[in-house]
Amino acid sequence: MDNSIPLGNFEHLKTLCGSRLPQLEVALDRAEQWMGESAALINGVSFLTSNRLRVALALQHLSMEHHQGVHVLVSQGVIGSAFALVRPQFETYVRGVWVHHCASEKQIADFLKGKGPAGVGKLIEELEKHKEFSCGTLGVLKKSIYNNLNDFTHGGAIQVKARNSTNEVVSNYLPEHVIGILEASTTLSGYAAIAIAKAAEDATLVNTLVEKYQEIHKDG
């Protein structure tokens, strides 16, 4: 008896995104709109130079770039790799706001020497002592998504199960999961853009970004 199973090709990925399911199309369009609008608003923003702000804004800039990466990967059907980017996008955002609001000058200097800060859980604990984050939203968010983000990034059970069907090993992500991860990445990009505007102390830009994000997502 032949107990072997075939290793599938990557045509399913092309079908998933190439067929342009209506809900996926909407999520991709919203993400693309947000990328364009937020970039146009943030480009050229000036801020008082300091190591603190240079590091904080560079991290948020990277977080927004990770969102662009997720969008490109999803649009090309490279779904597992898109999923893997959301944890670094989240952690980069958290590091950025921590550097801005909490880090000591020594911690920033150590960071620039290649000595990374504490784990993301510890950073969130410190952030939630700051009035801007005292509502506890970041901690709740981490508890609800972090285990899955680890799985996505490190090749855990969720990633493996998404590649196993009854008869073959083939990428088999559900459209609703792809849409969910794309929307989560877009939301994180929104947080990062607003963090940049706040670091630049531009309240008008903060409001404009919030309004633009809400306008793009007004029907969903």
C-alpha cells in the first residue's frame, strides 16, 4: 500500500488572491489606501532631533514598512510569510512607544550599541504606567494575539496545519484568516503613524490621521 502523500505546488496561493474574493479585495484596497494617505501625510514631518526621537520614529517608520510588506506578500499570495511579519510589526511599534515615553538615556544608548531592550511584555508593563497607555489596551491586545503571532513567526502548529490537507501538503489558508491578518496589520500601521505624529508634537496631524483612517474604514 502506498502511504505517501504529494507535496503540493503553490497554485492555491495564486487562486486565493488571484480570484480576488470580494472581502479580500476590500481589505487589500483599504490597506493600500491607508499606505498612500498616511505616507503622504507623514512625509516631511519634522521633529526636534534627539537620540530618543530618532530611535522612536525610526522604529515606527519600520513598523509601517512591515505593513507594506504584509500587503505586498498577501497581494502576491505569499501568505505564510505575510503572517510571519505581524509579530515584528507589533513588537517594533511597542519598542517605539516605549523608547519615546519610558526608556532612560542609558537604555537608549545601550539600544544603539546593539543591546536590545527587555521583552515586549515587560515593555508593555512599563508603558501602562504612563498616562497615555494606562487604560491597559496594549496588555489586553498582547494577551489576545501574542501566542498566535509567535506561532506565525516561528513556524508553529497553526502554520503547519494551514499546509496540511487530507491528501497533500499544500498552502491552504482560509480567506477569512488572510483578511484578518491584513486588517490587523493595517491597524498596527495606524497606531505607528499616530505615534509618529505625537512624537512630532503635531496635534493637527494626529487628528488628520485618525480622520483619514476612519474615513477609509467607515463601511467596515
